[in-house]
Amino acid sequence: SVLREYENGCRTVGEEELANARRLSDACFHPDTGEKIFLPLRMSCIVPVNMVMDSLMLSARTPLGHVAAQWTNQTYNALHYWANRNATNEEPVQRVIQAYFGATAAATAAAVGLNAFVTNPIIRRTVPFFAVAAADVLNLGIMRQNEYMQGVNVRTEDGDILGRSRVAGAHAVG
């Protein structure tokens, strides 16, 4: 690749070409592991994939349909979160599984429960939003808690680790 050849001193490139190569690399490769991120799990695919997921959740009409839609959405979310995780804080597999099942249970319970009680058809259209919000709060709290508790690595522009920061971890989570 252009970027690798430039970094190894094998190639001279202009600023614009180098910036474009870095943008492409940042979009396709995990910053901590260097592994290529599977296309549907990249940040650039979150909107198109979620358009499909949103359509699926909004079109669900039966309890089984709501469960299937929420399960599919939470499975995608879990895979997306894992592919784009902060790999400097390794998460135990047990915690990832706990977050996945917790989020899936929260989303399906909220979707099925709210649809059973809400009778207004306009308000009923908002049920998937509340189901996903409930799941995301639970999932985010479990999956990203190490970034709050232990912090994340803070690096120089050259990539040298300066130390760990809980404040930077909190900012990373949002």
C-alpha cells in the first residue's frame, strides 16, 4: 500500500496522496490491532446497515416479529461494537457475552412489552426507538466500563504511549 511503502521509506508521495491513503487506512483497519475490519462492521456502513435494521424493526407486527427484529439488530450492534472496540483494554469473552444477551433481552422485552400496552398507532411507531435505547444503555455500560474504570492509553503523535487516562476513556465513550 502507499502508506506502508511511504512509512518504510520506499516511496515518496505528496501530502494529498498521503492524507488520502491515511484516511482510507483509518476507515478500513482497526487502529489498535491493525486488522482489516469486515466491511459491514466499519463505521462507514453504520448508516446503511441501520436503515435496513430500522425498516425491519418498524415493519414488525407480531411479538415474534419484534423479537426477531430486535435480536437481529442487537446481533449487528454487538458485532459492530466488537469490531470497533478499544483493543488496548481487552474485554473478557464472558463480559461480551453478558452484554450481548443483556442488550438483546432488554430490547426484546421493551419492544414486546411496550407493544402490548401502547394502543395509539402513532406512539407505537416509537417503540423500536425505546427498545434500542434501553439495550444501548445496558450494552454500553457493560462493554465499555473498562474505559471508565481503567482508562485508555494516551499516545503521542508518533504512537508512543504516555500513560493511561480515565478522563480520556470517558471522552472516548462519549
